[in-house]
Amino acid sequence: MKNVVIYARAGSEAALERQVQMLKEHAEDQGWVVKKIYTDLVKGSFRNRGAFSHLVKDSRDGLVDVILVSDLSRLFCNREFASGIHNDLMVGKIGLATPDGFLNSADNMHFLPLLIAFHQMVSIQHGRMIAYAKKHRKQLEG
């Protein structure tokens, strides 16, 4: 594999460090050389994901061949993704790998649209739940 990159997103520094370390170890086990690591420390809103935006730009510029993530949900959490690298993943221009063995190849490309749709729907629902809780916080606290 040529340009393998890591993308990690977590809500705390410690969780982010654990995620990156696990992904580095997985890449090493596979014999992959990681060219770049993108990390987003996200607390609250997913709107401010600077590293993800850089990943999308680098992907469009042809600097990324495979994205290694701990879980597919790390990427598919908002609509920014749909306008980002979605099409390149769908046609196999960019690979997507996880430590549990997922790799978008010709053999399993039919699963990718379902996974993307699922994770985006879960993200939208999660956002609605958070917005509802914030709006009704005083009532919920008593």
C-alpha cells in the first residue's frame, strides 16, 4: 500500500492517544508505512473537525491511498463526509481499513453504502437527542 494514513477522532486526549497507538500497531502488523496521522479532539459538536477537513483535501489531491480508522463511525458521522471522500471510497479509488479486518475491496463494495447510510443516520439521531436534552435540560433536572 502506498499512502496509508490514520484518522482518529475522540472526546479526550487519552482516548485519542490510545486510538492512534492501536492504529499504528495495526499498520505495523500489516507491514504498512503510515504517511500521515490526522486527529480530531471533538467535544460536543462534530462541526469543527479540522483534521478531517485536511484529510478530505489531501484525499482529493491524490495524497491518500488508504485510510485506517479504528471504527467506521470515526468517518461517517456527518454530511461533510458525503461531499468529501464518499465517491472515491465507493469506486475504490481510496481504500478504507479497520483493525477488525474491513477493507473496501471489490469483494465487499456492496456493503459500504449501507454502512455509510447507517452511521450517518445514527449520527443524525444522536445529534437530535443531544439537542433535545439541551433544550429540555432544566425540565429534566427537575
